[in-house]
Amino acid sequence: MVHRVRVAKDKSEFVRGLVGNETDGASPFQTYADLLAFAAALGMKRQQKSPVREVSNREPAPIALEIFLSRGYDRLFNLLTAVETRDPALLSPTNAEARAARVALFEEYANGGLEILQAELRGAIDYGERLLLIMLMERHTEDPHSSGFDLQQFA
């Protein structure tokens, strides 16, 4: 079974606007997978999930999971699942149901992150500059529920 990451129909035009094409080097993201990974991480950071109700079947069409895996985003899928569910069984690389659960959770966080981006990029002329500001603000925003654990100590 080929798992695919779906984009909500109401976000498809916004997503297309953030992803570059071969002739346009000014877009902030090279691929839909890059954008969705960023959006999922932002959605998780801000604890915003949103189910994908109506799926875009045109551009961007559902993206094969292998695209994400080839770009190294499997770690993000696993991290989101581990933090959200605390169920190690869902991290199984061989269980198709666990893989489907990881994809569904990723989709919800990516959709939530896209909602955040839509709100924060509204009216922006230069998406790249505004995204940089968002990332800088997120880096310096401490989560009040955080225990102070910082993964950077392992870098």
C-alpha cells in the first residue's frame, strides 16, 4: 500500500504560491514536501492540528510518502508521533497501520501549520522575509509548558 500525504483543497492555491518552480528561484520552498514538513513542525510547535476534510486532487496532488522519506523527513513523522501519542508501537517501520497513523498525524499538523502560515503571511509581499521573521520569533519564544529540555545540547 502506497501511503500519500494529502493537502487540503482550501490550502492548495496557498501551497502552490509558496513552492518554487524551475524558473522561479524566489519561492521559499523547493518542494511541496519541504513546505509540508515546515508546516507540520510549526503546527506541532504551536499545538495546532486540523484534519484534512476535502483533499486537493489537482496541483498539489497527494504526495507519496517516499518523497518525504527520501528528503529525510521520516524523523519528523516519527518525532511528531512519539511526542503526540507516546506509543512506541506506532513507530514500527513494518506495520502498515502504524505508518498510516503517522501519515494522518503529520497531515493534521501540516494542515494546522498551513493555517498558521496563511494567517501570518496574509498581505506579505516577500514570503521569504516574513518566514524568516516567523522562524526567529519561534526560536526565541519559550513554551510555558516546556521543561527546559533542549535538543541542541546533542548537536
